[in-house]
Amino acid sequence: GSFVSIFELAQTNKIPVVVCSILPVNDVYQKRTETRPPDQILQLNGWLKDQAKQRGYEYVDFYNAVSDGKDRLRAEITKDGLHPTAEGYVLMEPLVEKAIEKTLASDSHSVGSK
């Protein structure tokens, strides 16, 4: 619902969009996976990736960039199991910069219609 509304509003108004994946969580400090199960995050990320492709938007896979390989946010880049630290953002920054540059370099009249 909400994502679709955002995508449609952006497309109608020719607003460039970069879609980013949802980050994994980690139970190291507090139980996070009970309310944010990894399988649901992965399912939502798959849907977001499909939507980005269908709509011609760039997709940024933060999930794999910050995952520990076991579908958890790497413990060394979080202080609460939910949000990345500055070190986590260092891993994410070049990915989103590349996607933003690619999006802005495309023709403005073709936004959302690739």
C-alpha cells in the first residue's frame, strides 16, 4: 500500500527515485528478530527489488552489504541491533551514491519509464 502510493506519486510528478532495501536486524542487544523476522525482511526486499525493476528505478541492496551472512545485521556495526553505526554507513554510502548518480544522469523525461 504505502510504497505503491509513494512510487505512483513520484512517477506522476517525475520525481527521481532510488529504492533501498530494508536492513537486517540483530538480537545481540535486544530481541529484534521477533518483531522483524529475517524471512519477512527478505520477502519485502524481494518485492521492493521487483517494484524498482518494473518501474525503472535504481535498487540499492544494503541488506547484503551489512549482513553477517546469517541474515543478521553485523554486530560490529550496530549499537542497538537495529540501526547502523557510522561504520555501517561507511559500507552503505558508496552504494547509494552510485545509484543516485546513475538516477540523476538519466533523462528527466524518462524517470520511472525505463
